[in-house]
Amino acid sequence: MRKSFSVLTTIVFGSYVIISTLLLKYPTLLHRKKRLKFNGVHISHRGGAFEGVENTIDTFQHAASACGTDMLHLDVQLTRDGQVVVAHEDSLRRLCGCNVKISELRYQDLPPLMPVIDVDFMSGVSCLNSPMERRQIPLLREVFERFPQTPMMIDIKRNEDELIEQVFELIVTFGRQDITVWGSISDVVTQKCFKMEPSIPIIFSAPRVGWLIFAAWSGLLPFLPIEESCLSVFHPRAQENNRYFRDAAGVNPAYWFFLLAIDLLLMRPFIFNHLRRRGIQVYLWVINDRQTFDRCFELGATGVMTDCPTLLRSYLSEHPHITSSREL
């Protein structure tokens, strides 16, 4: 009896491993491949925060025109009078040098950006501002008007229904449903985005990245449906220059073990290649050097997000096979 059970268990487990391995490589046998209208190989983080002040029209223009970026990444906040503005954090201390929040001010009362602003992912580096007359924080509407055909990734920074609804209305008004991906690190926010209109691509939230890791290493991933269209996740080796991480790691050294776990468990070609075969694009951030560009594309990433769009464009020009191998 025990021998028969052991044989049956071996057969079932062996069949599971074989089928999982097969579907890992050929997922379209079970799942319909997603067909996105954009291909994010070259992604400009906040427009390219090293080459122009982050999240501003001038910086977006440089990335789009001079660097031919495939996608603009940007962050959004909501002012007190309900205007959607493009800014990473609610606090204006780093951007404008004043201890006040965007959510506390009307749009017309927002102060100008400072002449010099620190670059979050490049330790000890600051960016000179654009000319004085272009130092305002832009409205999302202005960005959509200026770059109507440019794909964008919108990071919803706060769990606020009005913010999500306003961004959605702008996406629809400008007909950007097919060339916009949105979401948040928060699964609550990302699910609100998804429920607003399931056809608009969403990114993996932080909890869903944890789910992805478990599903991949348990062999379940090839069997499971995935509602997300893009995995946008930090590369652990890029976090050493992230001021937010440095501050957190200084208080709690366990953050270093967290980065090691992400590096060991998520930065794996078998995961990224499987996602890409299912039409799910994989973006790694924030990458600002050629050596890590190499590493990201070797891992199977669709593209990388950078503060240095000129450097990335030069790199891709020198490695044309990367772009051609990731064509839709």
C-alpha cells in the first residue's frame, strides 16, 4: 500500500514538474499573449532626472526629442483644488525648499522649483534647473497635451480616490488607454486603477511582486493568470545610490538582507523570460551605468528605466540587437 502511494506520488509530482517546465517555456499553450501597443526598452525616469529637473516639461522634451525615449515615467499628486500635478512627493521641501505640501496648496499657489535639485538615485549628484521661466510644476494635462503619442508610466503616489479618478479621466480624454500604464507600489491603489478600466495596462504592486516570486519558485506561475501587463521593479544593485534606501538601511540594516533576497529570488532570467513570452514587459530601475545596463538585459528585462537617457540611448545604439530582439 505504501509502495503504491509512493509510486503515485512520484508520478503526480513528476508530471507536475514536466508540465510546469513545458508551460514555463511555452506559456501561450495555456494563456493568451498580451499585445501591448508600446515597447519600453528605453524608459526615462521622471523624464531623466540627471539631465534635467525631474518631472518637468523641459526634461520630458529632452528625453522625447533628443533621446528618442520609448516611454516617460512620471509621478502624480493632487493639489488642494483638485489639479493633478506631476511630482514625486507631496512635500515640497526637496523640490521647492519650503516646508509645505502640494495637497495643502491650490495649483496657482505652488512655489517655483529650486535652481538646484538632488537626484534621488545618484548619490551626491544635483541637477541644475531649466531657465527661470520654466520652473513651474506641470499639470498632467499639460504633459499629455505636449506628448500625445508618447507612452507613459504613471505612478499614483497616494491612495486617494479623487486622484485616481482624475488621472483616469485625463487618460480617457486624451485617448491614451493603449499607451499608458499606471499603478502603484500599493496593491489597494493598483486594484482601484484596474477596476476603473481593466483594459488600461497596470504594473505589479509590491505585494504582487511577492506573489510572483512565490509562484515562480513553486512552479505555479505557468498555470496562473496574470492581470498585470508590466513588471516595474528596482534592481537591487541600483539601490546603493538611492537616498531613501540609504536612510532606511542606516536605521535598519535588515534592508541589506532584503536586497539580497530580491537579487537571489527575483533577478532570474527564467522569471523575466517567461513574463515576456506572455507579453508582460519587464522594466528594471533606476539604472545609471553601462555595467548595470548589461546586467539587466542579460537577465531578460524588456527595458531599463534611467536618469541618464542620453547614456542609455548611446548604449542601445552600440547594442542594436537588444532593441531588435525586443520588438513587438
